[in-house]
Amino acid sequence: MSIELLSIGLLVAMFIIATIQPINMGALAFAGAFVLGSLIIGMKTSDIFAGFPSDLFLTLVAVTYLFAIAQINGTIDWLVECAVRLVRGRIGLIPWVMFLVAAVITGFGALGPAAVAILAPVALSFAVQYRIHPVMMGLMVIHGAQAGGFSPISVYGGITNQIVEKAGLPFAPTSLFLSSFFFNLAISVLVFFVFGGAKVGKQEAASFGPLPELHPEGVTESIRGHGGTPAKAIRQHAYGTAADTASTLRLNNERIVTLVGLTALGIGALVFKFNVGLVAMTVAVALALLSPKTQKAAIDKVSWSTVLLIAGIITYVGVMEKAGTVTYVADAISSLGMPLLVALLLCFTGAIVSAFASSTALLGAIIPLAVPFLQQGHVSAIGVVAAIAISTTIVDTSPFSTNGALVVANAPDDRREQVLRQLLIYSALIAIIGPIIAWLVFVVSGVV
């Protein structure tokens, strides 16, 4: 077997092992980089570590550290509560509030599963209280998280943009973000009406009593396990008047400074083009100095498993490049002679594999493999990257993914199996239809 095929086989084996066993794929990738690079190819250690994504490593650590601080000091719960107050009895707006809050949370750097872990219990509680379809509420949270997931200061956006920039391809971070946002928004509009959103909008909140607790009893462990921070129980009247507002939701000085810091991060990264990781770490350190006692908990909440995952995958892909695998794949793709078909196949590959594996890991693997094909200039690199990125992440509704599993776990007991079946059907449809639409819009039509 050639070195190129062996390296691809090892990558596939990593995905399979990480899917069926609770082993971090990044750890597998570092081991694979050693076996392939040192033992088989004979690479120097310095050459293997040349592919280590130090810039992206800092970005991932910094943004998840900053987000952990915002969770611990209650800023995220405050934002959720403010969004809930805006509903003021208009039940039809509740799903859209969940969509927008999820987009804001991931847009500022939270991982999608962390945002879903925080909001899924809230959204499903609303679904029970106001007789809203639980699948609709779950999907609104997931697609909201994906809508904000490719902002220039987010984890997905950072991964994608840095890979494309490093390859010397034209890239447009804002276009990628807006493409994902409006694509997921359009899907959410369909979800809203298919699952009875029009009927929900006619309901009167006053007839249902107070809003449910933001973090109801029983979901504490699921939130803590996915990066969320349990809050004290909060109850409100349906029209926004607090019945028993805990002190955790008051806008105190610490939360004001956190909001200013998050705003500074956005302005620094988007307007002044500062390095996202350095700005995020600077803001996090400033907040840490104001409240040093909370920092051990914040450090513990950094998504180290995701950092290991991404760093390992990208390091292994760097070894694959040294082995000539990327060029090998590019030549095989070029031999098809149909650039549009190749782009569509890449979108389908991302969607189908991601439905069962980590979207974060797949983004770090599939986009580098597409780079040589994109460098040929037959199709728009910006459009293809947007289509692949969207296709890879919209299937996170699958019950086999963390996001989908969180929705099923927080569904009402008497409807959990129904929610599971409907999510399976929905995810199968979106894995087929989503890549085609993304391909038509962003590659064939050239919208971006």
C-alpha cells in the first residue's frame, strides 16, 4: 500500500474509532502523526510539529476561557433572561428568541454544544409550558447555534478562516459568517412553519401562567457536562414582570465589564483586525484580575478536549501534506474533470460523515484536502468553502451528534421517542437536501 493511501486509511480509522469508542480523536491524530511521520516516513520531530496550529490553539483556548468567565459570573444567564423579557407574552416569538440567543452565544466564541447545553433545557421547558412542538424548539436552538458558529471570532470561523488563509486562497470571513447565518435562518423559517409555528403565534401566554425556570431541576448535570453553568431558579410572569428574580441576574459591575469586554473583542477583531486569540486572552485576563477567585473554575471549563481534537487533527493533516497525500487527492479530484461535481461530492462527504462524527474535527480535515482543488481556480474558493462549511455543520441536528442528543435528552419523557424519530428523519433529509442547496446557492450561483 502506498504512503498516500495508508495516511488516508489511518485518518478514516481515527474517525471510526473516535465514533465507537470514547477516545479523543485529537489524541489518536497525534499518535497517528508520530506513527506515520516518524516511524514510517522518517520525518524529523521538528517537521511534524511544523504543522501544529499554534495560532488556532491560542484562539480556541482564549475564546473558550473568556466564554467560561462569562458563564461563571452570570453574564450569559443575564443575556438569556433579557431575551426572555422581550417576549412579553408573545408565544410565537419564543422560538426566535432561542434562535437569536444561541446565535449570539456561539457568535462570541462559545462552542455549539455548549450553547445548546445551556439553551436546550430552557427551550424544551418553554415547549412543555406553552404547548410548542419540542422538535421545533430543539431545532431552533441548534440552527441558531450554527447560524452564529462561523463568525470571525467563533471556533468554527477561526478554524475555517485560518486554514483558508494559510493556503493562500481568497477568503472572506464576513461572507462566510453571513452565508451560514442566513442559510440557517432560512431553514429555521421552514422549521417554524412546518412544526406549527403559525398556530403557536396565536396563543396567549397569560393563559399558561409564569415562564418556566431557566435552569429547571434535573438538567444541572447535562449543562455542567457540556460547558454550561447552572444558575439559580428564576421565574417570571408571562409579560415580563419578575415574580422572584434571583440576584444572579442583576446587571452588576462584573457583568457590565464582561459585556464591555465582549464588545471590545468584536470591535478589535472585526474593525481593527487584531488577532482574535490575543484579544480574547487579553479581555479574559482583565476580567480575571477583577475576580481572581473564579479563575480556577474558568480554566477548568476551557474546552480542552476540543483544543486537543483540533490541534491533533491539523497536525496530522500537516504530516499528510508532507507525505504527498494532499497532492495525491488533488490529482485524483482533478482527473474527474468536472469541478462543480467535485464541489458537490465534497459537500456530501462533509454532511454524511459529520452526521456521525465531530463537525469540528471534520472541518479541520476536509477543507485542507479541498485546498489543492480550489487553488486550480475552476470554481470560487469562497463559495466552495462556504458550501462545505454549511454542509458539514447543518447535520448537527442528528441524534448521533452532541447537539441532537442534548435535545432528545431534554425532551419530555412521554415524547422522547417521538422526538428521536423525528430528528432522525429530519437529519436524514437535511443531509441530502442541505448540501445540494448549499452547492446551488454558493457554488453554482456564486452568491458569495
